[in-house]
Amino acid sequence: MRHFDNTHITALTDLINKATQDVIAEYAAVGQAVPSLDTLQPGPFQVPEETPTRLIRAIQIIEAACAQLSFTVAPPGSVMVNKSLEHEEPACLLVVTEARIADLLLGRPEGLPASELASRSGLDAKRLTRILRLLATKHCFKEIKPGVFANNRLSMKLLSSDTVSSIVCLLTDESLLASAYLNDTLTDPSEMDGGIPFRRATGYPFFDFHKTRQGLKKGERFPRAMVGWGDVTGKGFLAKVYPWTSLPADTTVCDIGGGNGHVTMSLMKAHPHIKLVLQDQPQVIEMARKFWDKEYPKAIENQRVEFVPFDFFKDAAVQGCDFYYIRSILRDWPDVESEIILKNVRKAMKPSSRVIIHDTVLRDAVHTHETSSNEGTVQLDIAPEPLLPNYGVARVRTYELDMTMMNLLNAQARTLPEFIELGKNCGLKFENLYEAGEVDLVEFSPI
């Protein structure tokens, strides 16, 4: 009898089954069942940094293995056509989020007819019905009966009160628009757009567009979108994965281009022995003062935080701090500009200073088991076989972010070797990488 090797299928199902039991066990440990999609109440694990490590890993395995199993058994043509149609979902998400459909359905478990939702939002009823039916088919919203829709666990994240709704709008609006021009930008280069798809689409650089009449409202939601991105990707890991508790009292952290400083505010609240210097452009610093005065006035009263305006392209950072913290800035810029930023930080460092880059670190989609450099070897978390080592679909958001950076800003997310090379060019030596969800901490010392 001929033997057929189906271990590539059974291994995936085994991973799914084992990971599912881990999910059930973690919820049982807090006295809850795993919530269904119909559950509207927030569960116990709302942000990555407050989610047990075993649960995070189990979710990643389920996401990766289910997708890999589906792509394995489905006809390749169907898979590729389905992938080609995936742009329709974000287009529909933008419509319902800007129309605040989730808000209109709040407190309506019985749902509302799409015709009534359309009347309240000013949209066409037939088109809105079709949009909601597509989203319900993708498990966002629920169709109660024909043409009647209600919120579910996923659509609740589209409420206007939730910062996730702002990042959804950014990604389904400016980012989706730019991606439509990626092929044209690559195959028909033009000096007019500088090789940036968003600029070809709108005629403006990204941040300049937000100052125009048509882009002003989109620019106003941008800071809130960044908060939403941080909530989803685990900004709170900063306070947990680095050994801050081992540092002496009054250790000074300089937050480079930190906006209103909401991330390092959380760090200070978790580790009160730390002092903070917040640096950004003058107008941003003024807004930051007001934010801290409202959210953490004690830090100002006790002189634990200092606000120092600067331009990281022109000015050196504040001299002699113990740590220089750079969160998600370098992926906004190509290497040339990123080197200017890092060199202006390097000028300010004392021999014992450290740079902490809190950013996306891309992994290869091939098994290497480790990343080597002249400074040593870093062991990275890899997925169990036969999954892709980078967890495939479970971490695809970081690779899509890389495309977003390319399309909007001609910038990029980076691999660890690319970060190490960038640091070397700026007089910085790689020390360590601390895995922290989707945005890791990469530590450097001055050479």
C-alpha cells in the first residue's frame, strides 16, 4: 500500500489544537471562558503588555497555523484572487468608521436596519447594506436578520471613543490611497514625486498634505491614531522588558521626539525613580506641557520631568543623560535622515549612556534560528515548524507597516542587522535586543 506523507497538514492541526487548549487554560486562570465574537464587553486581556506570554504565543500560533493550513489546502488560484480582493475590506472599513456606524449601533443588541443607519449617517441605504454585509462576512459586525446589523466584539473597536478607530482610518484612507500608486511609482519613476507613492497620489509630501484644506481633518486625527497604534502593538512593554528597577535613583531618560510623552509617562509611573527630559519641536513641547499638567501634574511639581524644545535634524540632544529613548521615529525616515537623528543623539552621550530604540524589528521568513553580528549572537523567538519562523500571518502587520512607511514616506521598518549597521554609521555599538511584542527594544552604547 502506497504511503502518503501528510505530516505538513497534521502538524498544523496539532499546533492549532494545542494552542487552543492553552488559550482556554489562560482564560480559565482568570475565571472566564474565551469570549465569543458576539460578546461586547471587553475581556481581561485588552493590551499586549497585560496579556500572559503563553496566551500571546498561543494566539500567534493559531493565527499563523490557520492561515498556513488554509493556504495549503485551498486551490492556489482561489487564494491569489482572494488576496487581490482584500483591498475592498479596508475601503468599507473607512466608510463605516467615518460614518460612526458602530456608535449608532451602541446599546442596540437587536440591531438596526441598514436603511435606518443610512438615514442617520447620510449614506445610501442599498450601498451601506452591501458594505455591512461584506464586513459581517469578515466577522466585523453581525447580520441579525437580512439587512439588520448589530455590533460584535470586533466592530466595538470602531467606536469613535476608541483610539483604534483613528488608526483604522489612517490605514484605510491615506495608506490605502498611497498603496494604489505603488506600482506606478516603481515602474514609471518621476522626479515630481520623489519616488513616494503618496506624493504621486496627492501631489504633497505626507505631513505637508495634512496642512492643506483637504488634509487638515486627516492630520488632526494623526496623533490619536499613533496612540491607537501604540495601544494595539504594546507600548507598555517598555516598562516591563528592560531592567529599569536595577538602575539607581534619578536615572535620566531623554525622550527624543516623544510627542506629548504619553509612552514615557507610563514608564515613569511604573518606575518613579526615573527622571525624564522630553524633547520635540517647540509647538509640540507646548502641547506636552498641557498634557502632563492634566495627566501627571505630580511629575511637574516634583521636577521629575523637563520640557526642552529642539529639532532633531539640527540640534544635539540634551547633554549627558543616562538613556536616550527613540520610539518609532527612525522608521519614519530613510537611512540618510535617520543617521542625522542618531548622530545628533550621539553628540550628547556620555561614555556610560545608552540609546534605546523602541521600534519594529523585522524577522526573516526563513529559518536561521539566530541573528549574528560582529557584536555577538542574538537569539530571537521563532515559531515552531512547520510554521514560518517569523510566525507568518500572525506578525504580518509589521511587514505591512514596512510597506506603509515606503508608500507614505519613502521610509522603512528594519531588520536587526540593518539597525546594527545604522548604529555603526553613527558611532553606536549594538548591545542587546529585548523582545517586546511587535516593537522591540534595541540597545546601543557609544563607541
